[in-house]
Amino acid sequence: MKLENPPLRSEIERRLSVLQEWKANGIPPEYVLPQSLTEARQWNVPKLGIQPIASPNSFTKGHPEHGKLVSKIAELLTFLNNKYEGAVSGVTRPTVRDQVKAEKTGKLKDMLASAEDQLTMVAGQWYAERKVAQTVKRDLTDAKLELASLHERLAEKDTEIADLKRRLMPSERLRVIE
């Protein structure tokens, strides 16, 4: 039979090998035993060379190529879960699902902290820009008032010049002859 996906087969075989070793020697306390085939498919333990399998359709007992290996994994999971059910040294083991939730929670907390930092930074920038805008608005208002005052003074000067021209007009008719 030709292999469709050798990396997938090696991932399945790696899971099987680890579970067989655990059946023979016990589960090391630093590792978590998957509780189901779904958790076995999502299992991610780089120290053991186990990566998640993306395709749920390839990791089933009924799969034409991998079904026998997956069935062996299911049997080993049942055996190990029954043998080590719930407790080791009186401490309940977390499931793979719990680990995945913890990882997601940790990532979400990191994303939330990053978002809060960005919000604080943006709020600080907004306040700084608002202060600059208020200063510019105040300066513009002052400039408008000064311009209105200058227009008023200019109008007064125009009136004064017109008045002085009227006064000078009669005296322009008289000329001094030397």
C-alpha cells in the first residue's frame, strides 16, 4: 500500500510509540495524558516530538490507511486512562484540553495587555494632540481679535487721513510766490 502522507503517518506512529512506552514504564509526571482521540490529535509536546495533527478526518479509527494505528492509540489511551485515572500522588492531572485552554488564555491575556498598552499610548497621544489643538485654537482666536483691532485702527486712520486731506485742500489754492 502506497503512503499518502508520510509525515502524518510518522506523527501517528510517534504518538503510538510514546503511549506504548508510557504503558510499559508509567506516565512521567511532567506530561499530560490525552483523554480522547481528539485530544490525542491536538496533542502538542515538542519535547516528545509530538505536533498537533490538523486534519481530523485522517486521525480516525475508520481511516483506510491510518485506522489501525489510530485504533491502537485509542486502546492505549483507554488502558492508560483507566490505570492512571484521575490521580497520581493524589493530584489530578490536567487534560490536554486544559492545557490548550491555558495556552489560549495566556495568549489572550498577552493580547489584552498589549491592547491596553496600545490604548494607553493612543490616549496619551490624543491628550497631547488635543492640547496642541487647543493652543492653536486660542492663538487663532487671539490673531482674529488682533486683526479686527488692526482693521478698526486702519479705518480710524483712513478717516483721519481723509479729514486731514480736506483741511489741506483749501490751503493748496494759495501758493507762495517768490
